[in-house]
Amino acid sequence: MASVALSEAEKVYIVHGVQEDLRVDGRGCEDYRCVEVETDVVSNTSGSARVKLGHTDILVGVKAEMGTPKLEKPNEGYLEFFVDCSANATPEFEGRGGDELGTEIANTLYRIFNNKGSIDLKSLCISPREHCWILYVDVLLLECGGNLFDAISIAVKAALFNTRIPRVRVLEDEEGSKDIELSDDPYDCIQLNVENVPCIVTLCKIGYRHVVDATLQEEACSLASLLVAVTSKGVVTCMRKVGKGSLDPESIFEMMEVRLVLRQVLGPGWECLLLPAPQSCCGHSPHLPPSPQAWSLESSWCELDVSELAKGAGRERGGLRDRDLPPAHNSCLSSASLIPGSMFLKENA
């Protein structure tokens, strides 16, 4: 994990502030930073998304390829994860410095997303024991500003929703041999159901309290964190402790309190990501109430669901590398920004 050097005085200042529910950047212990979600940002993928969470920048591309089902699951497709820690994110990732972190993140994503409880893997099967769709999910870390797991889970869910898979027909001749025919119609495709795909909420223990969406400085003051994967229905699908420290049972139960976890993943504050933004301006979208206080994140939260962010998708094959990054002026997509205390939905002109 990317680290930052802090003096003892700085650590004491951060810890004491957290005890008073006042963080260095002015947020409370249960407040997120601004979140920006953009989909369909890489043309040579089946689906893609880019998420900015504070100074954390994540790019995810999904590539659908035909393959052979696994022996233990002959009627299901599957997902493969690869995490590339760009040296531009932090000097620590130069050379092979980010390999260990990339493997750790990939293993966590595989455990959370690659199961039939999150995605209908049977829908990826073309012909049992013979052909299936394999979704290669490439995660590129462009900038590390803390809270990597939360940002990556949001980006993966957005990219999976944005994924378009060509519709396939299996033709069988008189001799029993099978032939696969892909539809030539770019609109004749299937879309993954991401309703049950969880989002990760990371709770960092700092002193006697815990915070969400920790910055790099706050992570340096935390010895242990709890990763909780929660679906839109409030079902906890996975939990994992990271860090060298320990968590006593009371702390874990406090972190797992339904009110606390669901405030990060549930509530109407995130629901506006479901809605298209019909106008581009500094004012409010017609879908939102005129007063931003009505969408105060202090009162309620909801799961990040990017069901209507995607507009079209490319299916060209290719790798996801720095050269594939979209230009800064790319303005053909919709994006949503989450600002602490209020919610605004905008559409790029």
C-alpha cells in the first residue's frame, strides 16, 4: 500500500482530531470525499469506467473473450482480475514495487466478485463444458490518495455494468458438430445484471474510533482496517481485516453496526447515479430536489449503483495501458459527482 511519511506530531494531531469527529480536511469520521464516476472511457474494451475519489484515480477495463469453462463449473463463465500499479501513482510502484499490492487487490476482487451470488455466471456460459465467456477485468491505478479498495470496487461495478457482450448462437449440423455465430448487430448484445454486485466499505481504526474513506495520512495512523463488502440489499458478502494491528470483538461489532455500514452503501444520496442528467449546468438536475440540503449525506446513504451511467460500449479487443487513457477533454460521457453534504449530477457537454 502506498505510504506517506509523517512526524509523530502530525500523527498525534490526526488522531486527536478523529477522536473529536473532526478530520484534517474538515470531514466527519463517516463522510466520504468527492466521488466522480465516468463510464465508457476506453474504446477498445467491452466495458470501462474511471473513478476519482479525492486524489485516488482508478481506471478499469473489461474485455470479454471466449474460452473453456472450468472443470468444476462446466456450465458457468468466470472473471479474471489483473491489477497494474502505475509508477505514476507513486514512486513506490517503480519496477516491481507494486506487484505485491496488485496481487493482494486482485485476490480480494476475485473473492468478492467472482461468485454466482454477485454475478449470474451461468449467463456467461455459451455451451456447457465447451465454450463460455471469460471477463478479463484490468484495473489500472493512476493515482493513490487513500481508500483504494472502495474506489476500485466502485470502478469495477461501473465497468461491469457498462460491459456489452455480443449475443451468440450455437448452430449444430447433422453430424453433431457445433458452430458458434456472433451477431453482427452492434446493438444485439447482452448486459450483465450488477444489482447484487457489492461495494466495499473500508473502516480504518484510528485511536478509539474508526473512519471511512481514509486519506493516505490517516491510513498511516491506522494499524488495522476492516473491509466490508455490502450489496444494495444490505447483505454483507465478505469481510477482511488488513493491516498489522488487531481488532477486538467490540470494535468489529461497532464497525459492523448496520446503521454505520449501510450509511456508506445505502441511502438516496447515491440514487441519483441511477438517473440520467438531461441538462448540463451549474444548477441542479431536474431529477434532483432544488435544495442540496435535501440530499445531505449526513442524513442517509445508498448503494452506488451505476445502472444508467453507461451509454454505448466498444467491443474492440486490446490491452489496457497508460497509452489507452482518455484525453482530459473527453466529453461524450455522463459523470456523477458526490460532494460531501450534497449531491450534484452533471452531464458533460
